[in-house]
Amino acid sequence: MEGLPEFRFVTLRKSKKGHGHYVIYDIDEAEQLITVLRVYHTRMDIRGRLKAQFG
């Protein structure tokens, strides 16, 4: 998204209805460290929330 840092994410689905979670994370390759920034439900407006929190 324009104006926001580049985010990495993985989608985890748990229910039969297809709902799950987005895990937003960052990788520090020099330290070999993964930091989980946020976890959102797939029904949420993650673009709006990311803009509000990081934009």
C-alpha cells in the first residue's frame, strides 16, 4: 500500500467457513529474527488498521 512500509504476512485458516487470521511480521535478516507485528482476523479491515497504526 502506498505510504506504508512493506509488510510480510501469512494467512492462517482454521474454520470450515474459511475464516482465519493474518499474521503481519517483519524479518531482521542480520539478526536472524522474526518479529510478529500484528495478528488480525480475516474479517477485519486490515488495510485501514495498518494505515491507522503505521501510516
